[in-house]
Amino acid sequence: MGRVIGGRARGVTVEVPGVEVRGADVPGVEVAAGAGAADRRDGRRRRRWGRRVVRWGVTAVLLAVFPFILLVRGGVFAYQQWGLGAWSSLAVSAAATALLLAFYAWIASRRLGAGKRLRKFMTRVAALAAAGFVLYSLVVIAGGNVKSEEVRAEYSRLHPLLRMAVSVFVLVDADAVITDAARTPEFYARAGLPANESSLHFRQADGFVHALDLRTINRPEWRNLAAALAFRAMGFRTLRHVGTADHLHVSLRPPD
């Protein structure tokens, strides 16, 4: 009778008088060990692929969000910290955003192997897209995003950076509704409330209204919280309070 020496499949020696057969040559022995190693390799490969997909996803989201943050937050910073006027601060942030999008397009065209002429075309289109979004945001607000035609008419009185912020926010929350923008002392008189002369709903020294109210009633509370966090991230003050009705007050602080 032959003897089996050792407990591992690989390197096992089966002794038969006149014949020596190793485990690697025995059908089924090496196959079982190889199958386990293959499963482990597949598991590691799937985990690596999963981590790579997550990194790609996070990177894509950040790259997509950053131009909008630069457009609005950059403008607010220029307005409050550098003391630039309303239009000058918007022009600075819009130019920076256009350059950023042009850079995105240039990098993408390089990776796609586009020729010099196509790269130039793509960068120009990206810059024009930024300019087009700014112009659109300054003059257009959808009817579904305002409480009434009166509020819609008040949209052009809002500070340009507030209009930019509303347009960016509506991209992710299409159901957002502005309930109030510009106000007058007569508004408070009709509502039976004392007129607050320091209210940013009044026209400020730069000629623009610096506050608006967003609807919070009949909306999930998590969406109201998300709205407050989004506007804070863009550089605005928010306050949830009850005046004539429950709403989210969003305001732009004038320069110090």
C-alpha cells in the first residue's frame, strides 16, 4: 500500500512501489486549491472596483458642483470682503466660473484626443455656457417658483447674487417657491405688523432688495433643512421664523 505524506494538497507525495505521483498531478487536488485562490482574487478585484467607482462618483459630483459654488459664493465673498459693487462682484465670479468651465473643456478635449481647433471650440462653448446661465438667471424665474405674479415682478429688484443663488438652488429643488421678495411699509400695514425699517426686504443703499422668503409649508422638513444649508453654503444668512406665515428667510448681508 502507498502512503500519503503531509496534510497540504500541494506537494503531497503518494508513494506506490516503483511510481511516485505528486499532488499537483492528482486530478482534483490542485483544482480545489486554485478555486479558493481565484475566489479571493475575484473578491479583492470587486472591492477595488467598488472603491474606484465611489471615488469617480465623488469626484464627478465635486467637479459638477464647484462651478456653481464659485459663481455664487465667490460673488458673495467679493461683495462682502472686497467691497465690490453688486455688478462688479458678479462679474468677477462669473468670469472666474467661465474660466473654470473652459479649463474643464480643455482637459476633457485633451483626454479625448481632440485636435487644436476642436479644443478651442469646446473651451469657447463652455465659457459662453457660463455667461448664458448668468444672463438667464438675472431675468428669468419660472412661474412655478413664485407664489404670485406680484412676486415674479419683484424678482428683478433682488440683488443679482440672490438671483444667482435662487437659480442654482432651483436646479436641484425644482419645487422651491419664493413667497415674498420686495416689501414696502404698506405691506406691513396691510398685514397688521409694525414696519421694520431695517428689513432687508426694503430697497437698500445699492438699489437692490437683499432678502427673500421661501415656502416651507407642505414641504418635507428635510427639504426645508436642506434649503437652509444650501443657502448658507453659498454665503447667505437664513432664518426660519413665523411672521405672516411659516417660511425660510434668506438674506444677503451688506458689506461691512
